Amino acid sequence: MPHRKRTRNHTAHRKEVPDPVEAVPSVWRLGVYGLQHVLAFYAGAVVMPLLVAEGIGLSGDDIGLLVNASLLTCGIATLLQSVGLPGVGIRLPVVQGTSTTAVPSLVSVGLAAGGAKAGLPTVFGAVIAAGLALFVIAPVFSRLVRFFPPLVTGTIVTIVGITLLAVAARQVGGGDPSASSFGSPSQLGLAGVTLAAILLFNKLSRGFLATVAVLAGLAIGTVVAALAGRTDFSGIGDSAWLGVAAPLHYGAPRLDAVAVLSVFLVMVIIAVESIGQFFAVGRIVGREVSGRHVTRALRADGLATAAAGALNSFPSTVYSQNIGLIQLTRVKSRWIVAASGVIMMLLGLVPKVGAVVASMPTSVLGGATIVLFSTIAVVGVQILGQADLTDQRNTILVAASVGVGFLPTAFPQFAEQMPGRQLHALFENGIILGTLTAVLLNLFFHHLRLPGQRHARSIDRSEHYMQHEEQVAGSGTPAKEAS
């Protein structure tokens, strides 16, 4: 009896171990950790509206307005995912940002509607309608979860990491491959200083200092760049302290069937791409992610996208670099990500503060992203470790998907030969190509019944990772909820 009593007490003690996802750090840690997420995400959130603005012929203040709107709506989307509403949001440390996947379709829609400011009401009308459509059909995607076992999601996450390495390499070189200084010793040196600082902090520090290694590396890299005269802070003085556009700044949204369909197809691709990211976050933080959680996450995506259209911004997606940051720092609290969402919103409201972050040299950012993006590939390999790679068909699936996904990274010219905007968008994005290849090959090898086959072979024995509701129900073991 005494022994049993100690066992019960020990079990009770174990149950009292705080959940790192729900942990609420002190205010100053929320601020510092949240800022680190913002710095990891900032460049992507700014580049996307710049691409759209340049593509449809905007300039001057309109570009700044779209950039501010992007930061503001990224913060809103991140809060929807990390904090959530009833039935909306996965409530995990998921950072949301504007999706570059949507750029070709948005530019096409804007130009077809007259270009520049004249095309924006149609663009934002399509974004609002596509976001609402995704919100409504989100439960359909939750039923597709069984088609995304570790074999598929691990492949997708690996492709994301490998593909993003090209972006990191461009940043290391200075950002503009056509510039004469691209890849110069000074650019590589700044990236090297940032990378070395991050590695040294991880090697020599413990506790808090180790968890902010990326932030410290970026700060040290920027200081070195300033001392070497490689930074430009003039944009800070030229920026206003406050500046945000009213909702529907460019007029009432216009609904065009072709435009809505074009953006909605992009939203479907983004949703398929995001599913693997949700599972990656769940794996990193030790949470079970089921179809029900995917439904809530995609509803947040749809609602955030619709809100973005009303606030002069663009479709939302999961930001992979922040997944890498969570894996690297092991700081798993969703409230830290929520804090980053608040900081994003503040940056959207205060252009001058955003200009300070924007003054960070591209090569300094590259020194950090080369670690963050590579970490994503490592997460993908870890997920693949749960799949049965002794099966030749599984090996071929991974090999073919990674290979196809790498093609646009190696030669972007392939996309230029494709007829139509949609095919062009498909073949210029290695993540989308690799994702579709992995999903289709999984269906072909493991779900399609061919003539002469008695039954389709079931997926590898690790499929339970993506089918928690069915498998856990059968075992009688309660799954840990992500809410």
C-alpha cells in the first residue's frame, strides 16, 4: 500500500509539470522572444507587398501603405492562430505572414483590372472572397489528413527547407544578384559575422542567452555593418511616426468571377502547403495535431486572409523560418508568438519603427536565415525518420519529390516556358511542385487500386502520426489537445 501511494503521488507530480506551449513568460521575455520572431519574419512580410506593388505598377506612398498593411495583418493572422477564437486557430506557436505564392495571380488580376490603383479593388475583392471560401470549406481539408502521413509531410518540410536555402544564399550575397557587390567579401563577411555570433552564443551560452542567439547575432552583425559604413539609416528620418490606411482604402471591393477563382486556387495550394507546416510545429512542441486542429488552423487562415483583403493586404500563410526558430531555440510558448503578433501590429502602425528594422543589411539577415532555413530541412528529416524508408516505393517518393521540388530553384527559367499565369506560378515555386508530387505519388503508391491488385497497399506503419483521432480512439489513450 505505501508503495502504491508513492506511485500515485509520483504520477500526480508528473501531471503538474507545466505545458511549455501554455507557459506565459515574464513581460520582458515575451518582448525579447517575440521580437526575435519578428526579425526572422520581417523580410518576407515586406518583400511580398513590394513584389505585388511593383508588378501592378504602384509607386511611392502606395508601396509604403501596402507594406504597413502587410505588417498589421500579419500580426492579426498570427494572433488568430496562436490565441484563437472559438473554433478558429490551432493555438500553437504559429507565425503567419503574407504568401509570396500568391504574387503571380495577384499581379495578373490587378493588371487585368486596369493596373496600379485601378486594379486594387478587384485584387482585394478576390482576396476577401477567396479567404471566406477557405473558411467555409476548411472541414474538407481536415478529412484529407490521412493522405499526409510522415512520409508526405516529412518530404514537404524537407523540400521547404532546401528550397528556402536559395533565398538564404541570395541574402548572404547582398540580396540583388545583378549588383556588382553581390557576393563580395564584405557581404560574405557580414553574413559570416552574424552566423559566427549565432554559433558562439549557442556554444558558450546557457539558458536565456542561448535562446536569443539569433537575435543577438543579428544585432552584432548590424553593429559591425554600421561600423564598416555598410548600413543606411536615412529611411528612418524620412518615415512618419504613425501611418495606417483606413479599411478599403482603394474603394469598395469588386468581385470578378475569374479573379476570385484565380486567387482561390492559390489559396488551395497554400492550404495544402500549410498542412505539413502545422504538423511540423506540432511535432516540435510535442502536441498531437488531428484533423480537427487542421480545420481550426485553416479557418484562421481563411478569416485572416479575408480580413487582410479588407485592410489592403494579401493572403496569409505559415512562415517557415519561424518554425525553424522554434526548433532552434526550443522556446515553445504560443504566448511568445502572440507577443510577436502584437509587435507586428505595432510595426504596421509605426512606419518609423519598421524603418529601423528595415535598415538591417540583407547580408546580415542572410547569416541568420541560412541557419533557420536549414533547420527546417532538419525537421523534415526527423519526420521522415518515422516513415518506412526500407520500402523502395517510399524511397522513390521522397527522391522524386525532392528532385522535382528542386528544379525551379536550380533553373527558374522553366516557369517562363509555361503557358498561362497559373502554370507559370506552379512551375516557378519548388515548394508547390514538390508538395504536389509527394501527395500524388503517395496516392499512386498507397491508395490507388490498379487492375489485378487485390487491394491498395496501406501506407507505412507510421501513418498513425497523421491519424490521431482514429488511432488514439482505438487505443483508448487520450490525445493531448492543441487548445
